[in-house]
Amino acid sequence: MQQKWLFFDIGETLISEHKRVRIRNDQTFALLKERRPGLTAAEFNVAYRSVLKDLRYGDRAKITQIAQKILGKGAGGIWEEYVSRFLEDTEMDESRNPNRYFELFPETHRVLEHLQSRYQLGVIANQKIWARERVVKHFGLDRYFRVMALSDEIGLSKPDLGIFHYALDAAKAQPSDAWMVGDRIDNDILPANALGMGTVRISHAITEDAVIKPKAPAEVAKMEITDLSEMLKAF
Ligand SMILES: [Mg+2]
């Protein structure tokens, strides 16, 4: 019998990035407060909440939009300043102190443990070059995966279909025998749907970022879940 494969994204799928989001929000607040000294945390939160509903993915969009809400024309160059003042150091620190930025979702090990008895498991993820050691192995996830397609190791990143083909080739699997499980429409669901893979979209109920809604049929996952353990019923 042909083995079925389940491929997982990492960030916000197996590993929570909420701590990282909080750190970046605190940094953004500090930066905006320099430009508008009277800014309060409450005002910042109002602006943050109001941009969430139209948010596109990524820190650049988020930080720029929050700054525009709060500073108006005074928001010019905010992203560039954020990168030079905070982002470069923060990214370095992430590789050294992963626990400060990342944590497992409570159900991750239990779900993978269960699924690995019935499926072949793999990873298709956009991750920094240090992620295999400092994220995947650090959190004890490496033992589950027979195939790991990590963007910075192979020089291909989602949504490029090449990284999906790389993983499917390594697995010797047809798209129709494989599922992609991930949180992002643009990087996970849309390309996997295009290839004819099954798709599971996870939107964590506790997520701080807005849950971006699909805008076209090609963006709709076959299965929508808010907790990884919901997969146990279906798979
Ligand atoms: Mg993700």
C-alpha cells in the first residue's frame, strides 16, 4: 500500500511564535515612543488591534501600518530604523536563545507521536539556517521527520513550488498522497492546493495576529482547524 505523507510547516504550526511577537511589539512600542514621547501602551494597543483586521503577513507590513496609525506622516523610515536598531540583533539572539522566542504548542509532541504510527511525516518550512539545530532538534522534533525541506538549507523557499517538489521527490510521494499542514494561506495552502496536495490550515485560537481569511477558492484549505489535536480525529 502506498504510504501517505503529512508535511508540516514549523512556525505557528508546531512551534508557537507568540513570545517573539510580543518581543517585537515591545520593540516597536519603544521605537514609536521615541518619535512621540507621550505615547501610552493603551494607545499602542488600540492601533495594533485596528491594523490586525487588514493585516498582511510579515513584520514589515505590521510595523509600518501601526506606525502610520500612530505617527501619520512621521512614520517615514520606521521599518528601516527597526531593522537597524532591533531586528538584526534580535535575529542573532533567536538562534542563541530559542526558548526566549519560541515554544512548543502543548499538543505538538502528542499529535506527532500519534500520527507517526500511521503516516510518514515531513517538514516543509521557511526557516533560518540554524533552525535544524536550534529549533527542530532543540525542541525534540527531529525524530518524527523522515524528510525535512528547510528553505535556507536547500535554497528554495515557500511559496516557490520548488520546495514542495523537493520534499515530494525526497519522499518519493505523489502530491495526491501527501498533505500540507500550515498556518499561512500564501506560503502553505495556496501552493499545496495548486500541486494537488491535501491541505490543513491551522489558525490557533490564541493567536495574537489576525487570522487572514481566504479570498478565493484556491486559498481554501480542505480542512480548517484551530488546534493540532483536531487532526487526530481526521487522520
Ligand atoms: Mg508558519
